[in-house]
Amino acid sequence: MEQNFKDHLLETPADYKVNPEQILINNKLLTKEESIQYFLNSYEQKVSQELSEYLDQSSIELAEYISNRTSQSIKSIPFRLSLYGNKSIEKYRHELTNDFQLLESKLITNDHQSGNYLINHLKNELLTCDSFDIIVSFIRGSGLNMLVNTLNILREIGIQGRIITSTYMNVTEPKALSTLLNYSNIKVKVYQSSKATDSFHTKAYVFHRKNHLSSVIVGSSNISAAALKTGEEWNIRTFEKASDSIYLKMMNRFNKLWSDDKTKEVNEEFIKKYANYMDNGKVIRPYINSFNISKTENLTNEIKPNSMQKTAIENLLNSITKGHKRGLAIAATGTGKTYLSAMCAQQVEPENVLFIAHRIELLEGAIRTFKNIFKDEPVENFVIYKGPNREFSKFTFASVQSLANDVDNLDPQLFDFIIIDEFHHATASTYMKIIDHLQPNFLLGLTATPERTDNGDIYGLAEYNIIVDVRLKHALESELLVPFQYYGISDNTVDFAINKGINEKDIIKLLSTNTRVDFVIEKMSQYTLSGSMKGLAFCQNKEHAKYMNEEFLKRGFNSQVLTSENSDIERLAAIRKLEDEEDPLEIIFIVDLFNEGIDIPKVNLVLFLRPTESAIIFTQQLGRGLRKFEGKEYLTVLDFVTNDRKSYLVPIALSGNKEFGGKEKLKSLVENNFNNLSENVHIEMDYKTKERILKAIDQQDFMSSEFIKKEIKQFLEVVRIETKQAEKKLSILDFYNFEDAPNLSIVFKGTYQSLPALNKAIKEARAIDEKILKEPITKWLFEELTKLIPIKRLYDILSILLVLKNQAISLDDIQKFIEHTFSISLNQQARTKIELAMKRTSKLQYQKQMVFNWNEEEQILENPIVLDNDIIRELDDYLSFVVASYQQEIDVKLLNQEEELELYKEYSRIEVAALVGFDKDLSSWRDGVKQYKGNHYLFVNLEKDQNNVEEHLLYDDYFISSEYFHWQSQNKTSQQSPTGQQYINHKRDNHKIHLFVRRKNTEDKRTLPFYYVGQVDFVSAKGNNPISIVWKLQQPVPKEILNELEY
């Protein structure tokens, strides 16, 4: 049947009851009028009204509206509602994605931006089918793990399935087959090749449903992490319909293969033989009951820069062009810092290179790296400097101590390009002796841990020139660390809900039971690891760790326990055993191994066996298993989530503490399986875990002083451990140096208005904090600085900092500082914005008196306040923090744009006013609509507070889809009015419409910022006073943001 899109919109299944009178409609294409009636009968009143307004629209617009509105806004369609009723899957509602539709044909491509991953589609299909058939050429544990939670549900509700796979190319993993055998509701067979040419490339998924609602997915994806989520895959999803027979033909073909003589049932004996063959690894001629194997070799030794290294090289060359003599590269351990430095040297083409490190082992490793990059250089050009009599070469490698002893005798211009490893030590006296004496054309600092500074400003030392900053999140996105799969497992063996206020001893009793040990082992058996087990298990305390070790040993595991009672030699020996592939040690039970700052690349399993008490510590422990290692495909993380009240910390940790933006964002992340994170990260929680976490989020006040103080105390604990300074107090730079620092938009928007005040509240004030708080004027100054953190209004905070440090600062001075620091040339409109920021600074009032003076004629901002050297040094830290965090979060190219607005960033109205160059009082931006210089700025609350907003202001604003937005003008605006005409004809008049959206006005007493979703274009208008306008967004809103806003 050929579809005529001008006349028909939807195709319905046979025997589906479409209206209250139980009228049956056969499988057919519905006309435009029938399509409208079809959705009117679904009892969605709001949509019914909207659909009536679309009667005069074209069929294409109507079809797009129906599809998008039902998937994005209603979050349920008749098919899903009926399935809930028929299959009793209402309690698993969190497992289905909101865009799932049964009557839909689509291409699935593992698109990260839209979250259109095959794994999500498979789970939707499996959870709503009556039975299923899967035929794939191979099954790997990395992909099967992602389906374990869904398969457990299918077993629980009795859904039967059949799977055909193969041992073609020996890619299927024996452990994955063993896992499938544990499911009594699933039958598994293997297609065995009889000759080398008898290949098996089939990849198809068939989902059977009653009432002709079956569906199929066919394309390129087997069952592996790459195929289901990260790889470039093309799969077509379609459904059973009268217009073709794809479903029937696939079902018949599957049944034929299922009965074929070449298709053999998988049992324990088969898996054992297959595993033995895989271990043996011999290549033999393929024949029935044998296993094909194929090996490929990497025929090139060429070393190419990874994404981090490419960015760093580009930024380095640009900063040299702009006159910088120094730069700093910050990159997580294992991401290739030494290779980066060699590649930078290769691009700069210096006459000679000096590489400085503090240990001889690091120098030897660096030499190997440089030889790999500079392959054409003779061996004699690479030397280690050992004393004043040793000749230098083109590539000289020196320990900091040996060089410091002789540096006074060296020509300051001796070296063209200097690299200093572990640059966080650079402010120490030994390093400074070298840095002060030598004057290379460029000095490059390398560090993975900027937090471990020796109480000095390494950012200022590097001219605030950060050429790259790659932390854990970016390293995962760039595939510089191993992917990880996190599974949140509801732990019903422990009940903390009925034990409020229990102490540590009671917690250990609840965690230390045979039932719980058996449950942990059962869940471990369901997941396939990347290689033989090499695990770390984090426990509540020493007693708990010892108990778990004893019980695992009784059950046949080869395990060990490590606590602070063990010596350094014992700890090192245990780590070496875990690293040794030949050693039988499988798992170490620990409490505080993360305190030692040790990474164990071989680790492929992390177990969290205790309630999460700190998001920061959780992330630190998770990170111990993320180092890459040959043959390590992914890290498996099993988190046994109890029903304690702090389970909300899990999503905070997984999404990143700095990214935490409040309850609705967290809840949306949990509901949607963290699809906004890197595609190299798979996070899945079973439905009970999701319900527990969502409940805990609702119950927690994230703006309370107690919550903030506890977060800061835990952060301080991590800072002390990582810096190995037991008495250290928090500085503003700690919030940049540590990737998992608390989100400052939360920390300083509640009770505590500055870092000194917060440090005092947790009884960890520094001497400088006491000094700042003692004088009312300095207390006020630091509160004003804190109001501008996180950094959006760069010019404003720099105006305050630079004038405080210099007594007086000119417009030219600030422009030159920004241009040099950020390696950018500012245009005239940027210069005008700097002037406006300086004028705003001059209007700041302390006790109703102006503090600073603006000299209009000379364009100089003057500061009458005399600050002592201690406070000036503190301001230096704030300046380093501002520069570093701005470069990390904001594209500096925006500084030259008319509107310094970045898509999908969050802004307050005042921030928007400043960033677009508003030249009057910023606080005048209070309303939902603002016009300035030919631009219209629309600020929308999707959820109106009906108790506090007058009825005439309850505008009907909502997303029709990711591309269309329905907005109502102010009540006094008609289509014929000047304002109405400006909206309708904004393109003709060359006016821009900017849309800012937030879900609601406040949350936990905090005013929420708006998402900037970009410029919009006029589509249509209806009515007057107010006008109902449909805007089309120039860029579709990413799925994760839409999910959050519509949650």
C-alpha cells in the first residue's frame, strides 16, 4: 500500500480499540480527519485542544506535531497505556524511555546528541513484548551486561525468548553464553559453520506482540558495548503492518534457522569446550563443532596525537603567536602527558629541548617517549644530565636536583624549549631556582594534579596560560581512559529505613550477613568482566572488610583484605599480586585504599558494598579502576544501593559534583539513565534503585546549611588526602583544582556568602579568613566577588580584582591583561563591555557609600582601599581561579561576539543583560520579555506557581518538540500592535529573538537560572491579548535538557 502523505498521516494496528464506543479499525492508513479523531479519543484534554487548532494546518505540520507532542510532552500514548495494563509493567515504568512508540519506523544510529542509542530501544522493545527472538553473529559481555537488568525483569514476568548466535571469528565470549544459560526463560543456540565460506553475519531482533503490534530491528549491531551504544551502527526499526511483510518473513526465517541442523543447543559442555579452545588459542581449519579464529596485526607503528594532544598543540602554537613564554598542560593520569610534551616539541621545532622531572625513572620513561616521536634522531641526541661535566645534547633529560645544583653555571639562554613534569611542585625553592635562572623561548609545565601545589601560584607562574585541561569527564569522553559500566543494584538484604539514627556498629551488623554475601556473589555472577577478575571492593570499615574477605574465601574466591593496619610493604605486595595475570588473587577488600592515591590499571571490577556517604569519595574510588591496560575493554562497577536516605549522592557523584544543578536535573538524569554523559559510560539502575534515589532526592534540601557544611567537610577531607597535608584548609583554587569539588552555584547561593564565612562555619578557617572577616569592608569585598562566581561576567570580576590589586587600573590595562592571558585580540564592542563593567564596579556601594571612583576622562578605575600583602596574595588566588575556571567552562571566542551567550548554558537575567552589553541598570531586567538594540529576549517559566502568580499571568508556554516552542505574549499584546508586528516580522526587520527557559522559578528557596536554548524564528500566530506564537528553534534542544525541563 503506497502512502500518500497529503491525505494520510497515521497507520493503526488491526483490532485496536480507538474510541470509547469500542469501534474496531482494521489495519489501515487513516485520513487526516481520522488521525485527529484518533488522538482526540486518547483522553489527553490539553492535546485535544491543541489538535483542534491545527485543523487548518498542512498535513505535514500536523503529522510532525502529533509525533513530537506525544513523545515529548504527554510521556504516554495509548499503546503504552494499554501495555501497562496488559503486562503489569507499571512498576517498571522508569525502565522505558519517554519517546518510545510502537507504531513507528525509524533509523537508529547511536547518536549521542539525541541519546538515540540502540540499547535504549532494545530495552523498550523487550519490556513491552510477549516474546522475542534475537539472532546475532556474536555476543560479548560488554553488551550483555547492559541487558542484564532487563533480562531479570523478563524472567520475573515470564517473557520467553530465543537467541541464535555463533562462534564465528571467535568473538562470542564463553562467559556471556554461561550468563544466558542462567535464564530459564531463554533458550540459546549456536549456528556452527561447516566451512570457511559459511559465514554468519546476521543481526536482527524480533519482538512478538498480540493484536498485531509486533516489531523488528535489523541492521549492523551485534550484542557488544560498541554495537549497542558507542559504535557507528545503522539499524532500522519497523513494525508489523499491512503494507509490507517484513515481520512475517523475518519470523519465518528465524524459525527455519532455529530448526536447522547447523544450529546446536548451547549447554555447559559446549561452553566448556569452547572456553578451553579459546584459552588454547590455536588456529585450526574450521569444521563442524570447531571454532573459527582470526587474528589481525597492526601494520603501522605511527603514533598520532589523541584529541587532547591535538587541542593542546593548537593552543600552544596560538599562545606562542600571541607572545606567551610559558604554558601549563593539565591532564588526568594515563591520558598521555609525556607524549603530549614530545609532540609539542615536534611542532615548535626548537633547537634543543630540556625535560625536567624529579625521579630518574620518569626521565628514562620520557626518553623512550621522545625517541618514539623523534624516530629519525640518532641515539646520541638523547642524554640524561648527571653533572656539570656531562655534555648537553639536542634532547637533554635532567632531574630537578642535579640541575638545581649546577644551574647557576649555565647560560640562561642555553635551552630553547623546556618541559617541567609534575609542575604542581614548580613553586618549591628547588624548582624556582631553575625557573628564575633559565630563559627559554617557551616553558611548558605538565601536571595531572594541580591540587598538590607547594603553597604557591602555579597558574600565575605559567602566565595563566592553560593550553589544555583534561580531567576525568573529558578524558572519558575522549576515550583517554577505559570506558566503564555502572550498575546500581537494589540491595533488599539490608533495611536502613526502620533503623533511623543507627550507629556505625549497627550498620556493620546489617551489612555483614550471609544472606547479603550470597546476594552480592549472585549479582557478580550475572555480569561478564573484561578478562579474569581483578577487583577492588570498598567496605564500610575494617571490620566489614575483614568479614567480607572471610566469607568470600569460604565460598572459593581468592581474596585478600587491606586496611591501615597493613604495612606499606604488605600493601605494595598485594597490589602487585592483583596486577599479576598469573597470580590467582581476584579481589581486595578495602576501606581507604583510595587515600593512598594509587591507581591499579589491571582492575576491571569495582564493588561498592557500603552506603554512599560522600559523592566526592565515591568518584575518587571509582577512578581507581579507570586506567587503560592492554586487553582491558571496560571497567564493571556494581553498586549495592540500600534504602538509606543518602542514596541521592549516587547520581550527584555519577554526573559530577560540579554539574549538580538541583533536584529536577538529578531526577531527570536518573529517569533517563544518564544519557547526557559520555557515550563511553553506561549507567543503569534497576527500577527499585531508581525509586529509592528519586524519593531520597525529593526528601533532601540541597540548600540547607547542614547539607552544604557536610559537603564542604567531605571535600576538605579529600583535599587533605590528595595533597597529603593533614592540616590544610580550603582555598578558592581548590574548587578549580579538584574536578569533584562542590558546585559553587549551590554552595554560595544559600546561607554562606563567601569562602571565609564557609570555612568559619565548618570551624576550619584560615588565618586569612579571620583577617577578611574581621574588617567589615574586606568581608563585604569578598562577598561581592563571590556573587560573581561561577564566572559568567568576566569583565565585572576582573575589574574588581585588578583594581583591588593595583589601586588604580585603566581600561587599556584590563584589555591588555585579557588579550595576553587568553591569547585573543578584543574588538571594539568587547572594549565597550569592559568599560561598562568598570562603571558598574564604580557604582558598588558599601554602607550606602561608593567605594571605587571612575575617572571618565582618563578611563581609569581608582581604589582608595589599602589592603595588606596577605589579602593581596589571596586576591592572586582568586585571579588564578577566575582565569582558569573561565577558560575551562567558556569558549573565549565569545568575548568578541555581540551577545556572549553560549547555547545550553545557564544564566540569570542580570547575567544576560551584562553579556549583551546593556548600558543601564542591570536589575531592570525583571520581566519575561526584554527588548534591547533590535534583540528580543524571552524568559519563560514552564511551570507557573498558581498560588503566587495572578491568573492573567499563567501563560501557556511549552515545548511542542525539540524544534518548536509554543509561547504566549504579554496580555496587552495583539498581532496588530507594534510589538506583535515585531515578533511576526522579526526576520524582515533583522531582529533576533532569544529564548531562555527554566522549569520553574525557585527550588529549595534558590532562584533557578534559565537555559539559553538559542535564537528562534516565527512560524505562526493565533489570537490576541495574548498572542499564541509558535517559534522554531534554530538548533534543536538536546534531549537531556528537554527531559530535564519537562520532567
